[in-house]
Amino acid sequence: MVEGPSATAPDAPVGLPDGQWAASVYDAVKTYGEGDTAVHALAGVTVGFRRGEFTAIMGPSGSGKSTLLQCAAGLDRLTSGRVFIGDVEIGPLDETGRTLLRRDKVGFVFQAFNLIPSLRADENILLPFMLAKREHDPEWFDLVVTAVGMADRLSHRPGELSGGQQQRVAVARALVTKPEIVFADEPTGNLDSNSGAEILGFMRRAVDDLGQTIVMVTHDPRAASYADRSLFVADGVVKGELTKPTSEQVLAFLRDLEV
């Protein structure tokens, strides 16, 4: 079951104590267009993402899964509803406030690696600090770089790295700021199976060993099997979830959604 908002504490989903959600959305509606041509990408979604947990969001093409991620991350605005990163509500923030919140509290990993070609790997990883004009934690940087297996490639530019290595840099960049939560949109979509498995394995370890919270949109049941739970979206609503899913269970659930 997917928890709903508490009648006594509308800013915290039922089922866990306050403070356990790294991000949460309430009665989320996202509509594109108007009138007869309106498309309801989200049609009243309430869900929370637990701290220290790896969640996979799955569903058919056009189900609303990427819209849910983008709105939960503050990259897009809801038509109605509420979104929180930790205990900070995103909706009332102006664009500057939203930008600062994303910079300080959220990490992103996308299918496209989004690296700057002219910067070395270490400079791409530290780009958030460069933009914010803040100092980084050298010990945490070393820990993250070692964990993604890029310690010996830091002086290389993206064009000198494989696709898997570039995505490792992107994952390290997402983690180096110690964000509240990392949102990953099809992070292995451009990788071969071996490189994809390496990235997913690291993301799994980032949750287990570094205490990170990760929310990942994926279409791949094998990728979802790395998560603590799989959340299934169709027609703009959450249809259900699996805990500790296997790829076979995920595939069966997806088949049922398409029936």
C-alpha cells in the first residue's frame, strides 16, 4: 500500500515518524494543456521517499513516472498539490529559492551524462562547489571518488572516458555535496549492460554504505531489482509497490499494468 497524508500531520506521510522522508508529494496533480486536449500526467499522487532507501519508479511509457520525479525534485511545478524536500516545501519558493534548494539539498543523475567537455573529471565532480563558490570536504570527496572507482582517472576529460566512466563521474558529482536525496532519471539508459550494472551496484552501495537516499526512474526490471522498493505508476497515479523486488516480480507487475 502507498501511504497517504495524516489527518493530524498533513506535512508527513503516515507510516513513519516525522523526519523520515527525504522527499514527499501530496495530492500531486500535473496537467498539460487545457480543455479537451488536457493531459493529466499526475492525477493526485501522494507518496514519500524514505531516508536511506533506494526507490525505483516504474511504469509504461507516458505513465507519469518521469513527471513525478521532476516535480518531486523541484525541476517542474505542480498544477496543484504540495512537494517537500525534507521539511522544506518547494511550492512557495521563488525561482532563486528553488535553485538554491536544488543546489544544496538535491543531487541529479540523468541518462545524458551532462558533463562539461572542457573540464577534467575532478572539476566536473566539484562543479557544484565551484558554482556556489564554496569549499568541499576533501575527505568526503576522496571517499566518493574511491567508491565510484575513478581515483586514477580524475585528470581525464569526458572525451577520454568511456560512457560508464562518464556516468560514474556524474554519480560522484551528485553525491559529493552530501544531498538530502539523489534523483536519477534512466541513469543506465545510455550504457551497455556491464557498465549499467556497475553504476547500479555503486548506487546500491551508496545507499548501504554512505547512507544516501536515491530515487530512480527506470524502464528496466533488472535495474529495479537493485532497489529497496519499486513504485509502479500508470495513468498518472500510483498503482502499487514491491519491497525488495526481483526482476521477475517487477516484470510480472508491469505485465499486469498493461493488461
